[in-house]
Amino acid sequence: MTKEITHANHHERQFMQYLQVGGWQKASALPDSPRVIEKLLARGWIEWKPRSADRVLYRNTEKGTTAKKARIPQLTLPAKARR
């Protein structure tokens, strides 16, 4: 069983920042980040709609906004590694 990721990493946060303007944003106005977009869509953090054959629009979802605002958990090292 895999644990659902509830926070966005730096690249995901950066991409979603472009969508914070509000409403739908043209894909052509966004960074070319196909892997990040694929992950965000799979997690339901952004949504898309086709405008025409060569135009796509994206926007943040409520779930994506929550993930973007979530704190990134700190990595806790074992006591031996901290010395």
C-alpha cells in the first residue's frame, strides 16, 4: 500500500505558482515541464482542458492548493548521523 503524497516538492510548487494567478492559464505561457505536469495531473493537483487541437489550459485544484501550502516534512537523521 502506497502512502498518498500530501505536499508538493520544489519543482511542483514552482509550477503551481504560475497557476496562482487564478483561472485557466494557457500551456504556452507556462514552463515546459512535461514530467511535473504529468505528476500534478496524476495526483489531482491541477486540471486541464483542451481549448483546440493545439491549445491546452491548466489550473490548480483545491487539492493542489492545499498541497502547495503544506509544509515539507523534515528528514530526521539517526543520532549517529547527526554527530
